[in-house]
Amino acid sequence: MEIFNRSIDPSAWNAIVKGPFIPNKEVNGELVPKEWDEMKDDEKRKVQDDQKAKSILTFFILQGAKVKRKYGKCLMSLIQALRM
């Protein structure tokens, strides 16, 4: 799976390995997620990489019953970890 994902988008693979990126801001001493229009360009790119990673994993999961049976639970846990 690593070779497949790296061939499509190396930054998406990096998002899979490192986990989700959630840009935050401090409001009244509490961290809250930033809105899209509040994010800097590099933060937007990282969030987009997370979305690509989720799309790649979802595509991989949906490819045939054999793949689902063998890797389904593992990949679903990765997708859940990447949810924002």
C-alpha cells in the first residue's frame, strides 16, 4: 500500500503516516479549529493532503472483496484517524 500511495501523491502518504493536521487558534484560552478562510496557505495544503489521503484509502478499500477482507479493518481505522 505504501508504494501505491507514494506513487500517487507522496505528501498524501506523509499525511497517512503522521496523522491528521488540524490547524487551531486560541479563543478565550481554549484551542479551537480554524475556519478555512482563516488558514494560511501552508495549512490549507496540509488539510488538502489529508483529504487526498482519505480519498486514496477509500478508493483502495472499495477495490474488490478480497482487498476488503484482507485490509478492511486496518484501513478503516486509518480513515477514522484522519477524520477532522
